[in-house]
Amino acid sequence: MKIRFIRYWSIAVGVMDALTGMLLIVAPSVVLGPLGIPEPSRDALVFLSWIGVFVMSVGLSYPMALGRRGGGEAVWAFTALVRMCVALFITVNIVSGGLAVAWGLVGISDGLVGLVQIVILRNGWWKEVPE
């Protein structure tokens, strides 16, 4: 059951990030619109695309977690760190007025995914995955 959860989680979260990143690159309004975030100016779109490349890359790293235990643990540890940093960044910038409150959903989702991965790593679920 634990191994199945790890596998499905890695696929689901990886696909979510890869698709979100691709959409931020090619059609940012598809991502930003439902969040209630206005699309930035044309000058700022290049930076949103840059963020999209980063998000897509995080998502595309998850297939490496589907192999052996060591690689999977490393992917989950790294992506959990990235997600917690993103959640902290977004929180600080919402509180300081640098980002709209609507960005909070992104921070919450990254924080929750990161927290789930940290808990699973600390509880040793990955030790049941074959080497």
C-alpha cells in the first residue's frame, strides 16, 4: 500500500507540476485566471514563462522517483525543500504586500505537498521500495 501511494503520488504531483509549468509558458491565463490573478504585462510575461520552466522541471523530476529507492528519496527530499521554500516565499510576499492574496493557494498547495513528502520520508515509507 505504501509503495503504491508513493508511485501514484509521484505520478500525480509530477503531472500536475509539468502541466502547470507548460501552461505558464504557453497560456498563462489558463493558470492565472481560475486563481483570480490578472495576467501580467507583456514585459513581465517572460519572467512568468521562466517560472513556468522551473515548475515544469520540478514536475519532470518526479519520474526519477519511480525507479530505485535512493533516487526516489532524493527527488522527494529535494522537491519537498523547493516546495517549502516556495511556500515561505509566497507567504512572506503576501504579508509584505508584494503578491496578491490569490497567490496563497499556490503557497498552500506547495506547502501541503512538501509537508506530505517530508512526513513520508521521515516515517521511512521509502525503505519498503526496492533498491
